[in-house]
Amino acid sequence: MNPKFERFFSVLIAIIVLGIVIYAFGYYSFKLEHLPLSIATPVRAIWSTLLVLIGIVGSFFLVRDSFRVLRRNLFRK
């Protein structure tokens, strides 16, 4: 397999695994029901923000790598 595609797929898998781990930790292992609402709401907001930031950063890197590979393949001499 091409090393560029190996890197692309390894980054993709790492982002997916990291997202699943953060999601699982935030919503299943850290139960918020027993906390007061004044504490649980900011914790939920922080976890949601982290998930969105990871999604944005991961999407940026994936799109950047995809365009880089596409540009190399299209403009090859």
C-alpha cells in the first residue's frame, strides 16, 4: 500500500478511536445524574465543545491530506 494512504488511514482511524473514547468517557463512565445541575451543565458543555473541536480539527487534516493527494495525482507531469 502507498505510504501516503497508510498515513491517511492511520490518521482517520486515530481520530475515530479518539472520538469514541472521549464520547464513551464523557457519557457512560462519568455519570452526571448524581451531580447538581449547576455542575453537570458546564461539564456537558465542555465535553460537547471538545467533541466538536476534535471533529473540526480532524476534518481539517483529512480534507487537507485528501486535497494534497488529489493535487499530486491530477497535476503529475
